[in-house]
Amino acid sequence: MPILAPSILSADFGHLEEHVREAVSAGAEWIHVDVMDGHFVPNITVGPLVLRALRPVADDTGALLDVHLMIEQPDRYVDAFADAGADFITVHVETCPHLHRTLQAIRERGVRPGVTLNPGTPLSSLDAVLDQVDLVLVMSVNPGFGGQEYIEGSTDRIRTLRDRLDRLGSRAHIEVDGGLNPDNVRAVVEAGADVIVAGSAVFKGRGTVADNVRAFRRGWSSEA
Ligand code: DX5
Ligand code: ZN
């Protein structure tokens, strides 16, 4: 059964804890925290303070804090996000000239390292580090904003990545992020994704947050 990781980017920040708790109570296992600096991507969001505010929710419920760093020079902030309680820290290959060392530094802090890449970046850019990560995040939109359309070519990239990880004997998660909803999620899971990020479909979807979480769980198990 895939893991659902609602992205707080689309949450109502006036009711953040309440809505995150609602999502977790309805079955979401991870909380996806999108960190943006206005340089690597044209948007600014949250930092370690908000992660720290969500740590009690994770402690109470067993949910994992899944931090997606869309920032320049992420090495400078690994300690701050580790101290704030991150369970996973995922960095963009496009922002890490010393990627092997950055991933090592994340793991040395007792945090599970992840790597991610933009839709225009070749999968081969990850080849040298696939054995070093616990998670590979496949961006299925250009990073920066919620509510975008899923980029269809992402499904083949997921399939290719799953094949590469299987051949390596890697147990790394494949997380997919961007434009996912209960209607398109099944194909993504069938291609090999086991963690699904969803922001607008959960926090700005058709029903309540709980309804929207349950709709995903139906969506990825529904018959075609
Ligand atoms: C985009 C973020 C995604 C985004 C997903 O840069 O990395 O996590 O919040 O939002 P939706 O699910 O609305 O596409
Ligand atoms: Zn994200």
C-alpha cells in the first residue's frame, strides 16, 4: 500500500496543525514540508520554525516529517532542519555540487537522506548516489508552486528509476511530487512509486481534508 505525504504548501496556515492532524488521522503517514528560498525556485515558503511547530504532531501520531529543500546551498541548512526534527531531508541534485558529501552529512545527523531532480534533469544525474539514499523524489511538476498539472512524461521516468533501483537491490522509496490526485495516482503507483505527495488535492480538494485523504487511498486501489 503506498504512503501518502500531504504537502503543507497548500494547507490553510491559519489552521495548519488542525488540518495536518486531520490528514494524519485519516491515514496520511508522512507530512511533506516544502521549503523554498525564492532563489532556486520563484517562491518563498517556510523554514525550520514551521517544521519545529509540526514535530509534536509527528511525535503524537507517528507520522514522519519529509522535508523537501528547494533552496540554494542546502548544506548550510542540514543541521537546522535536523535540529528542528526532520525525519527525511531531500535535496535537489541541481543545487549540490558536492552531492555525495551533502547526502553523507544528512545521514550523519541521523536523518534519512533523499535526492530529487527537476523534470528537465536527466535521471542519469542520480546514478552515482542511488546507493546512498533512502528516497528518490521524482518531480512531476516544475518546483515552486502547488496546483500545477502532472507532467505526463514523469510516469516513464518513475518506471525507469524503479528498474534501476531494483537492479541495484536498493530499498529506497520512490516518491512522486506534483499534480497528483485520486484520478491519476493509480498509474503512478503502478509505474513504481510508493510514496505519493499531494498538496492541493488534499488541502484544497473536493471534500474535507479527511475525505480527500480517503479519496487517494481509494484512487490508487481502484480498478481501472
Ligand atoms: C512543488 C512542491 C510540491 C507541491 C505539490 O514545488 O514540491 O510538493 O506542493 O502540490 P500539488 O500536489 O498541489 O501539485
Ligand atoms: Zn515537494
